[in-house]
Amino acid sequence: MMKEMHAQGTTIDDIVEVLKRSPIHPRIVPAIKSAHALGCELRIVSDANMFFIETILEHLGVKECFSELNSNPSFVDEEGRLRIFPYHDFTKTSHGCNLCPPNMCKGVIIERIQACLEGKKKIIYLGDGSGDYCPSLRLGEGDYVMPRKNFPVWELICRNPMLIKADIHEWSAGEDLERVLLHIINMVSVEHNSAQLFSVDCKLQTISTSNHALPHALPVPQ
């Protein structure tokens, strides 16, 4: 498709301008910045491509919030054409998952991330497409999955939710995403601090959430 667009005269600058106009709910950027400010390590696992993702993140001013980007590699060649390649080179070997497209298994990526996590870190996985079902299956007890309601991954999970070990928290629009995500982060933070305090003082029975107030949402850049 990129080859055909280039042949018809579409430039890389034209593509960038379209990406910058991509609609985004006004609560998404504040949710990202709040999660980052609360100490979450944010990563992207996407079946888009690196050029699209980096362009949009830089435009929104949130690229520095993410520690890792996982997507199909891409670059602009000497002719000014965007070239996109598969994350998994399926012409040489298969990733072995029959749930995912041949170019990317998000479950394989999540397993690599899980192997690199230190201590008892929990994963909160947000998704809406059918490709997000495989990684949802690979989450463990204590993790969280946030499927977008009435979207493919939500429908797949609803067929047999017992297959999912992680806690399921659905969401619909941007305000819902922000509310649910920050609620989970605050809940995990309270549990973590409660466990730490309990190991120090066995007389402690409860912990107040009043000292774990969330930061104010940040405005969306224009």
C-alpha cells in the first residue's frame, strides 16, 4: 500500500500530516502521563509500525513516557517511500501461535517482557483487537487485562472468561479508560505498600488510601 501511495505522488510529509490529525480521545494523553507519573513502566505492543507510532507519540508529547516500543519495523528509504517489515520474519520461521497473524504474536512479546520483570511487578494490559487475546491468555494471577467493551478482544474473552487468569476490567471510552486504569494502579499501589508495612509492623491491620491521592489529569497538547 505504501508503494502504491508513493507511486501516486503521496510524500512522507503527507503521511506525517495525516498521522498528526489522527483522532484521539482527550483523556488518553492525561491517562498516559498520570500512569507514568505514578511510577508505571509503560510499553507499547502494536501491530501497526514504528514510524506511525513514533510520529504520533512525538506529536502528542508522550514518547518519553514509554520505555519500550514493540511494533513492525519500518524506515523511509532513499526514494522517500515508507518501507514496513514484519516483526516476526515468517518467511524464515514461524512464531508458532495459531491465534495470531504470521507477522506478530503479541503473546510471545509479553512472555519476553514477563521474563525480564524484576520482583513482583504486575502487568496491566490494555487492548481492543483480536490480536490482544493471545497476550491476555498469557497473563497470570495478580495481573490485569483491560479489554475494550464490544471490541474483538472483549468478545473473545467473553466467550470463556475462565480461560483468563488475570483480573478483567472492561472499559468503553476515554474517560472510562482513564478511570479504570488509575483505579487499578492506585489499588496495586495500596496493596504493595500494605504488604511492605505489614512486614515491618505485624500490628498493622488496615492501610488508608487517603495518602495515595492521584495527580491531577494533565491537559491534552494542541
